[in-house]
Amino acid sequence: MAAACSSAPSRPLSEEERTYRAKCTSCHRAYEPGERKDWPAVLDKMQADKKTHLNPEERAQILAFLRGNSVMR
């Protein structure tokens, strides 16, 4: 029964999605990639406001996940 209530996906996650979930969902819910089209600006603002620290590789992985799955390209 507990598994039915879990929010974890039942499919294998890509490295990009794992990075996104590890870095982005500790402070807020996991947004769906298609919810926005301005992800680079969102990440820039979060870093400027010191809400997160991403190294260049993490930032690239997160953007790849969000852009690769976005319906609002």
C-alpha cells in the first residue's frame, strides 16, 4: 500500500533527472519540465538569490533534463 502512495517514479531515471531531483526537490516540489520555457533564467535567478549552488556540470544536467522533456521549447 505504501508503494502506491510513493511519488518516486517507477521507471529508471536518467543521470540528468537524478541530478534534478537531488538538487531541486529538497526545497520545493518537482516541477514538470513543460511548466516553463525560461528554465535558464530560473536557474540564474535562484543562483543569484543564493537559493542554490550548482556547479557547471550540475547546471548543464538539470537544463538538459528540463529542456529535453519540455513541451514548451
